[in-house]
Amino acid sequence: MHTWPVQDAKARFSEFLDACIAEGPQMVTKRGAEAAVLVPVQEWRRLQSAARPTLKQLLLSDTARGELIIPERGQARRREVNALAFE
């Protein structure tokens, strides 16, 4: 993967984009630290589809989908009903 300082990537964006399409992902650095990666669209789509499970996969999964707080049975208090309200 080729590394581009941010000022070079900005100044030579067309070349930067062409390198991405021809060679694959291109790293961008800002003040010497890795900041971003430009990837070809086909690779981006592949990564996106691999990263997210489908609805079918979620529904068929045996792992928890969230933390539900369910109170124990019999712990809820009932309201007292006013007998005069039904007359």
C-alpha cells in the first residue's frame, strides 16, 4: 500500500485516485500519522457486505441481539380499583 502525505494527496488527487484504482488501497498520512485510506469501490462494497450481517442472519442467529431487562413475575404491583367507579 502506497502512503501519501495529505498535502500530496490533495495536490495530486487525480494521480492519487488513479493509483487507488490500479494498485488498490492508498494510505493518507497527516503530520506523519496514518489518517485515512482510499479504497476502490469494489473493495469497499465487499468490506461493507462482509461487515454487516443480513436480516436473515440476525434472525437465525443464536446470539443475543440486545440486553432486555425483564422483571420477575409477581413483582409488579396492581392498582387498587375503586368499586364506586363501576356502579
